[in-house]
Amino acid sequence: MLINEEMKMAEVIHLNHHLLHVINRFGIQLGYGEKTVKQLCAEHELPLPFFLEIVNTFHDPSYFPVDAMLRFDAALLIRYLQQTHAYYLEFRIPEIEQYITRLTTDESWDEAVKRLIRDFFHQYVFELTQHIKREEDRVYPYVLALAHYLETGQGEKELVESLMHYSIQEYENEHDDVESKLFDLKNIIIKYIPRPKDSRILNLILHELFELEDDLHNHSHIENMILVPIVERMEKEFFALTRNGRHD
Ligand SMILES: [Fe+2]
Ligand SMILES: [Fe+2]
């Protein structure tokens, strides 16, 4: 069952509580009362189709209306992606870090196990942070400059050309690397911890890692399946315009 505009937001959360984080990123916080999705989007000045598509891609992984999404405003999409990055770095990762600290300060755990998990986690956080930094410093500014040039035809041509060297193909491949690091970390915990006396803290860490993985998977999916095609479409327009000299 997909989310639609007439549903009450409270029903949406009862249907799938994992959507809470996604809905929060749009600035819609708890305390929905009897309000519908449509009413809350209007209150927050959010384009309803954009909200519904993002929420439904998260809710149902088999749902992916790429054609409709290709018409979305690049700036709106980038704002959503940046909110997601902030959620990972400022909230989700520190939360997992707290559990890891609980484990590593517990004397009953073997030192080698503690070191292994801590080192692997820090390595993963480093990779994820580097990836996010590259997106925020290079990919997103490029997309915004491209959109701005196509809209106004002014001043951005050199900027777009200088940024264009970062291949969008290379960008897509990076997502697989980040995902496989997280998978390895989960696997170490599931398979290779020698007979823990009490697994509860590990269960919590694992649960958090699975949640993070789902969220990140959806985020990368949106970047690969929506952002990249939007960029490719804009690049075509950019080349057509600059070749015809219409914007010079
Ligand atoms: Fe991202
Ligand atoms: Fe990404």
C-alpha cells in the first residue's frame, strides 16, 4: 500500500514507523494531530508530488517512478539529500558511537574484539564522511551551478566547465564501496565475535547498523537513480545551448 495525499500523517507512521526520519528531514516534526499528508505539506510549503515520491521510494523499494522524478527541481532534491547527510553525521553516527563506547569501556570484553570493532567502525565513518564531503564540495555545487546556468544563462558557464571533470560514473561506483564497508562491519559482528557472554549490546549495535544501511541504501539509490539522470539531462541541455551559442 503506497502513501497518498489523503492519508493522515499519523496513519502513515502507524503503517511504517521507519518513515519518521524521512518525514523529519522535510522539517515535519511529530504532533500531527488529525492532519493529512496534503495539509502538512501545504503548511510546510513542500511540493506534494516531491514529498510523496521520496516517501514512497523509501516505503516500498519496488516503487520507483523515475520519469516523474526526473522533472523535479535539482535544488529541492539537493536540499533533501543534504538534510539526510546531516542526519547521518550529526545524529545516527554519534548514536552508534555511543553504543560502541559502551562496549569498549566494558571490562568484560576481550581487548582484541573491542579494538577490531572500534577500528572497523572508525574506518567506516571515515569513508562515509569522505564520500559525503566529496558530494557536498564537488557534486552538489556542480549540479546547482549547472541548474543555475540553464535557468539564467548567466555567469556560470566557466564554473560548470571547471567542475565537469568529476565523472558522474565515478560517483556512482563510490556508493558501492561505502555500502560494502558497512556490510563487512555487520558481518564481523554476526560471524566472528568469539562466544560473547552477553550479546545484548552487540544486538543493539547491529540493529543500528541495519537501520543505517537501509537508510543509506535508499539515499544512494535516490542519488544514482534520480540525481544522476537529472544531471545527465541537464548536461545534454548545457552542451546543446553552448554549441548553439544561445547563452553566450
Ligand atoms: Fe549523499
Ligand atoms: Fe552518496
